[in-house]
Amino acid sequence: MMDWTDRHYRYMARQLSQKAVLYTEMIHARAIVHGDRSRFLDFHPEEQPLVLQLGGNEPDYLAEAAR
């Protein structure tokens, strides 16, 4: 769900259900390693439970992004 499940969408979804598990948009591992981490990883505590979706095909970058 690239470009759809951003913070604004998750806020709206949380208003609909307090118990649903929310997912971040798919984020490429290189974007986290080399980009603005706070832009991709910051969230409001009310969004929890929240699952981070990582994308990529390079194990080293995926591992670094997961850390």
C-alpha cells in the first residue's frame, strides 16, 4: 500500500476501530537507511498496534532498516 497508509490514513482508520492492527505503507529499506528516518518511522502512540512493512531485495539493507 505504497503512498496510501500514511500517518493521516492511519489516524482516520484508528477513528473507525480502536482494536484493528494498522500497517505502515510499504517502505523500501534503502529509503530508511539513506533517507529521513523520522519521516518514515515516526508515529503517534494512538496508532498502535502498528506493523512496519519493509520492502527490498538486499538482505543487508533490510537488516539495517529493521534495526
